[in-house]
Amino acid sequence: MTDRGERFDPRTYEPGWRERWAADDLYRADDADPRAKHYLLTMYPYPSGDLHIGHWYAATGPDIVARMRRMQGRNVMFPMGFDSFGLPAENAAIDRGVHPAEWTASNIDRMRAQFRTMGCMFDWSREVVTSDPEYYRWTQWLFVQFFKAGLAYRAMAPVDWCPKDQVVLAREQVEGADRHCWRCGTPVVKRDLEQWFFRTTRYADELLDFTQIDWPEPIRLMQTNWIGRSEGAEIDFAVEADGVAPIRVFTTRPDTVFGATFMVLAPEHPSVATLTAPDRAEEVSAYTAAARRETEIERMSAEREKAGVFIGAFAVNPMTDERIPIWIADYVLPGYGTGAIMGVPAHDERDYAFAVRYDLPIRYVVLPRGGEAPVGKALVAHTDDEVLVASGDFSGMTAADGIAAITEELAERGQGAASVTYKIRDWLISRQRYWGAPIPIVYCPEHGPQPVPEDNLPVLLPHDVDFAPTGVSPLQSNEEFLAASCPVCAGPARRETDTMDTFVDSSWYFLRYCAPKEDGFAWDPAAVAHWMPVDLYTGGAEHAVLHLMYARFFVKALRDMGLLAFDEPFLALRNQGQILGADHHRMSKSRGNVVNPDDLTSRFGSDTVRCFLMFIGPWDQGGPWNPSSIEGVHRFLGRVWAVAQPDSGGHPRQIPGMPLESGVWPPGSSAPPADQELATLEGGMRALRQATHRTIQDVSEDYAGFHFNTALSKLMELTNALGAARDEGLALTDAYTEALETLLLLLAPMAPHITEELWSRLGGAYSIHQQAWPAFDPGLAAAEMIELPVQVDGKLRDRLVVAPDTAPEEIERLALASERVQAYLKGRAPRKVVQIPGRLVNVVTPGDSPG
RNA sequence: GCCGGGGUGGCGGAAUCGGCAGACGCGCCGGACUCAAAAUCCGGUGAGCGCAAGCUCGUGUGGGUUCGACUCCCACCUCCGGCACCA
């Protein structure tokens, strides 16, 4: 079948196999398949235009795992789709006059074709495109369910506004110290606007629970910090004014309430207007106005000097009954806690700075046992060694006991209660943009906002609108779209013109994959029950507090509506690293360091690109592009090609009558076999089988752990061993065949084309990707002789070659008998001999001085 | 500032429940093949000393624990990512 030494050229066979796999629906996942299901998902891309090398990197890892799981007998679903709503399509319309729908559709066509060249086992029959009305119809339906469940609401709030994109952003989409837009990098500004929110805060506590899922620690920490749960107490401070309700503050340190010497309100606090003394009114309103004008960046800066204004009113410390002045200052944020704090300068750095600036009293009430108050700073940290002082009956208690006791005392008096506060805010989901799912709400002058009846979904995006960004949705420019009737009274009503954040689309796409053609419901409950939850999810860590948190929220909310029966969407998560340019910078067109995967595949073929990407380093780490080493990986595949054609090189010899099982020659046996040449060959076969079975074990573990770089290095070693065995004349032995077939099977997930080609040439059944994963035989993987390092005082001095089951006494005797060891002992007895079974021997000399 | 992850040959990286540091690959050096080159194959390749056997040093820095430390502990330096007046 093969010509001797036929040249290795992937271009001659790769496209043909891809066509055949597609024609045969080789990778289609069948719901009725009785084998255990395995839902493997990788984050779907935004159809930006061209497949980037990063897409290859991200997809190849999970594809390898998907292929291995399938060969291991699982019914694997590995779908792909497009997150196709979003701003770039609209910007293309503005810049180039192409309609977003056309731009998106042509990009998807191009990227779908590029995806095919990767040779991934995507099940394209399940493709989901979120801008398809058949998809966003159900996104809208889900919005209505959230609305009916009280989880979607409209409210006026200070929100983040991107002045360049002319759109509001969720808190999670504002990044960095300079508070910039995640998409365009422009610093955001605060605006008071009426917007739609999803009530993510209702699930704050449950989102902190990761016990059901196997996720990377950094992602769990990022979500935990973002949710920002703080335990403490709310405490009421009476106000010295008739008929005015007490002011409630939140603190994590109720043990320090005896040290509260002033109170600070956020400038936006509702009590400011009623409490401000007439003679302070001018200064207060000037400060409040200035605070409002300032950008978020200036206001949030921690380095900025603490400044505020006394409003001319007093509160009463509930524990000391002291009169304390009420101030306003912008370091107190309106959206967190109660928007009011008790100022405890002795035990909070910010309060300390404020007190120093305005000469307010500083009273230390928690100190190390028998210790002195620090000079010139706050005492923030508290340990078990610290006790309350100058705190009435509570003096002498530890800080922890003080928190509990004081909270209890306040609760009994009706002046406070234990309380929990979170940093997370509700998810702002409305966008003043065109290319998204319209929010299915109509406003009736009589009945207010009403959801569009489910029968009337989808609310279709009109084709003709004016895309020029004006700060309001382009949908407002279409009168036909705007006009609606009230679902309650059928009277004239106005349609909501904002669209939904694209992260709403991606919060449920994994459900749609289970039955993408279902048209009576958002998903087929039976299919979702079969496939969900996702067994393994992969994608970028940049979505830690965006998509990955929103999707968890969605599933929990839908579960509580009775629509789903599980708690978490993604049981396991793995994050890939980023591929950087050769200049170690993020790839970008402006830097000119972008690597085009199409150029590489046309030169080297897909398998080489896949293997090279996996060989760069740990998959979760990424790294800079190093164009020179791709040649090495290509050479490796060339060697695989060569060893799979054993009669094309080396010096093959037929060894008659030598079945696989007999190929065992114990090298430790005293009587050498009669035929020395045969014995050498048998030893070589034995060694090759050992290498084969070790590789099965190592590569299986490495793939499962996403250690593709080390998996490939072990496959290289097996290939090198095959090359050596061929040169030793083992090419026609069963051990060689076993090693070669194993190599192809183990390599198949990483290099699907060359392995299919060689498998076919060797006469294997189509397809290699439907073969069983090789079984590992521990007996064959074990060495019959092991080499044991011998150390003297921890330094390597000699080696012993022994059988693995050699008794420790015998090993010690052999080690001490070693000439090298004797030279270091100089006739003395060793102080001791340390043995780690199977690992090493360490002889400790008496040394010059004992001990 | 707080949280998290890293620093190992010329380069990417391996080894981390303490046990042969540098697997595998790139690059480089030498050789084979060739008129020559490319391709391919073989050998060498942490540093220093030595004719050699071998010895010494070596995993960001400085200490420590241990028979033995890239791995554990303490204190630092540095790079990357996230958060950032959250009371």
C-alpha cells in the first residue's frame, strides 16, 4: 500500500480526512446513545471576522480531552456556536455602512470554515447563533420569566456610562484603577439613569458556595472577592433633633463602638437634606455639588486626602451617650452598607486620616493585652491577644467576644442587629444599542411596563434604523418598531428600545446546545436533563466575574423558577493561558505581532499547528509565540510518519517464531540464553513494551490533567524508542506493532489527521477516532531492573542496578560495598543509612564532629 | 495598599505528598550523506577546574529545618494578573 519512504506531506491527506469526517457525521452526539454522557464545552467566540491563533489554542486543549473521553467509551457532546450579538457589528455598520446582520453573517461563514480546518470534533449539527431570532426569541422569553419572578426590575440609579460607546455598562464591565470601559478602554462617567437590572444580589450567598464544583482556585477567589461578603452589625445612632429617625450605620467592628467619636454620611445620603443646620447649608451644598461633578476616578482614589464638611448636626453614641458630630465626606460611598458610618479613628485608617485633618478625638478601645496605644496611626488588625478597654462592662473581653456581646446588647435595646453586606451590585442589563436582543417590554400610560405576551415573541429587531450613536437606542429612530399596544388594555403603548447585554445571551447558550432545533420551548427538558450540567468547561479567565458568574446566577434563578433541576451549570472549569506575540506583548493589529493560523496551516498542516500550540508550555499558562520551535514539532510528526513505515528505513529482519508473549528475557538471570542475538532482540522487545505501557499511563493522565506539553514530550520519547527499535531490527515484531499502534492511538487526540492516515495505511479500521483507548498493563510497565542512586551525605556518588523487590538489607550491603562509598567512609562505620524504597540510598558518614 | 500566580541552562519548559535538577523540544557545536547546499540521520551541549578518573558550584536574594531542599519555614527582591476609600 505504501511506497517505500513516501514523503511526509500533510497537505496531501489532511483536507480529505476532514471532508470524510464531516460527510460521515463522525462527531455527532446522539441523545439516545446508551453510553455515559460527557458534555464538554469551550466558550463560543464572538464572530469578529477571522480566527485568531488564540482560538486555536483555546479549542485544541478541550478537543484533545473530548477525543480521549470518546475513545474511552463516553458519549461526548462537544458543540460550537457564535456569540453573535454585540457592539463591533454595530461599529462596523457605522464605520463601513454594512448592516450588522450582514457583517455578522459573513464573519460567521468565514470563521466556520476556518474552524473546520482545525480538525476539532465539534458537533456542528448543534450550532447556536445568538443573533438568530430563533435563539433570541428565547432570550426574551427568559427575560419575561425573570420579570415575572421579580428578578428583573427597572430602577433609577447612578450607573457607569461609556462616553465613547454611548452606552451604560454593568459594574463588572468597568475595569482597572482608571475605571475604564472593558471594550474600548475609555474612562467611564457616572450618570443617574433609569435602567433594567437583574437581581444578582439575591444569590450572593449561594454564589459564594463552590462546594459542588471543581473550579480553579484563582477564579473562585475572584468571584468571592467580587461578591465581597462582610459580616458585622447595623447600629442605630439617635439624632439630636426632634422627630428625626435615627441614622443606621454598618460596621464590621461593632467591638469598637465605644471609640466612635463622629459620624460620616455619604454626600448622597437622604438625611443630609433634613439634618443640615441652616448656617452650614451653603458649605454642604457646595461640597455635595463638587462631589457629584468629580469623576469616579478622582472620587475612588485612595491616595486622595480625606475631606468633608460638618453639617451642623449631632448624633448620640448608643454606648457612651456622647454627642458626636455628623459630617459628610465622599469617602463614604452611597451604594455600600447604609451609606453611613460611625467614625472610629483609632481603629480605621480612613477615619484616622479624617480625624487628624479635622482635629476630631481619637480614642483607642481595643489594645493588645497590657499594651500601649500606638502613636500616629490607627490600630487596625485585631488578634486574639487584643482586648477591649474603656468599653464599660465589655472591657477585658477579646475583640471577637466583644463583637458578639456588643451586637447582642444593641439588639436587646432595639438599637442594632447583626448584619451582612455585599460589594456585588445587581447586574445592569439594558444597553442603548441596536445589535442585541430587544427587551420585550411595552410601556402603557395606564398600566406601566408590561412584558410582551409570550405568544408575541420574538420582538424582532427591525432592519432599518439609524445607527449613529446618540446616547439613546437606535431603535427609537424606527416609528414602526416603537408603536405597540398594551397587553392589558390593548391601548396604545410604546415599546422598550434598549437591548440586552450580550452576557444575557451567553448565560444560557449551553442549555440550547442540548436541543438547538427545539421550537416550542427555550430548550428540550429531556435533552437538558440528559446532558446538563456541563461536565467540563474551558475558556479564558477574563470572564471570572462576568460570564462565569452570570451563568451561575442564571442557572440558580431558573432552578428556583422550577425550570431546571440542578444548581451549577459547569461542574469543572479549566482556564487556558494567553498566546502572546513573539515580542511578549498581547497580539494586536496595531503592534503587527499577530500570528495568522491560516498561513501556518498552509505551510505545516493543522496537526503541526495543534501539536506546536500544545507544546509551547502548560496550557493554563500560555506564553509568547516562538516561531522557531514549530519546525521541531513538524520534524516530530515526520518521525512518526517514518516509524509507521518500518520497511522504509533501518535494517528490518524477520524473527521467525517469536510471539509477543515469549519476548521476555530477564537480564538478571545468570544463565545467558543460548542464542545471544535472539536474547538481545528479546531484551529490546521487552524494553519497548515497557516504554509502550508507561506511555499509555503517562499520556492518559497528562491529557486528563490538561498537561499537553508533557504528554507530547512522552509521545516523542516513544517515537524515538520506536526509531531505535527499528534500527535494532525489531521492526517486524509484535512488540513493534503494539508500540506503533499505541503511539497512533495516543497521538490521535492531538494530531487527528496524521494518525487517521497512518492508521488507515496500516490496515486499521476506520476511524482511529472510534477505536478504544489503549489499556495500560501495570505488569508490563514495571521495570524488571531498577537503577538506584547511591548518595553519600546527600550527594550522588554511585548507582546500583537491582531487581525492584531486592530486600533493604541487601541494598544496604551493596551500597556499603561500593568502592566509591568506601572511599568516602574511609573505613569508618556509617552513622546511618537512609533508604527510600525504589528511590535512593543515602549513606551518612560519621562526619568530623558528631551531631 | 489588599488578594492571587510566577522567577530553573543561550531559549520554551520538565521534575514540587522533600529523594538522581535540567525530561522533551529549540538553538548551537561536531560528524555522516552530498560536487555543494537543503532536507534527513548520528554524537555532544548548565558553569568552572582537570589529560583523565573525577571534583566544586548551580533552581530570584538572605537565613533556617533536614541524612537530604527547586520543593517545607521565616524575611526580602522582582515580574504578571485581579481588586482597589467596600467601613
